[in-house]
Amino acid sequence: MRYVWLMACGLIFATAAQAGQTLRIDSQVLTIGDSAVHVADLLGKPLIKVPIQNEFGAYVGERWQYRHEGHVVTVTLINGKVADIDDRPT
């Protein structure tokens, strides 16, 4: 019985860790590693694009910000790929 309980807790925590790395848009899913083209296909043109620079001032990517279903979604793109998805209620 204890083994089953530990497995259930492990699955819950594993699912929670994955939740920050994906975003469901209708029947599609945006995930870490997807291309910038896929982001644009799913969410459209961003409301705001903010460049990201490294410590030397070199351009390394962008943060794209959207409004989606009462949330503010910020997608961080590094080298044309999704590096982070931040989904917060407004």
C-alpha cells in the first residue's frame, strides 16, 4: 500500500514539473523546444516583443508576450526555439 501511495505522489509531482513547460492552445500544445514559427501559428503576432541580451550586450533572443484566455503568456525564444513559457492570470 505504501508503494502505491509513493508512486501516486511521484506522478503528481512529475506532472506539476511538466506543467510549466507546456501550454495548451485549443487542441494544440506549445512546448519547450518548439520553433518560433510554431508559436506564431498557435498564438499569432505577439503584442510585445522584447529583445534579450547576454552580459556582453549581444542579442540572444526575444520575449514574446500575448493575451490568451484571461492570461498573459510570455514565450522566451532563444536561437529561434522556445526556451521558457510563462503563463499568468491577469
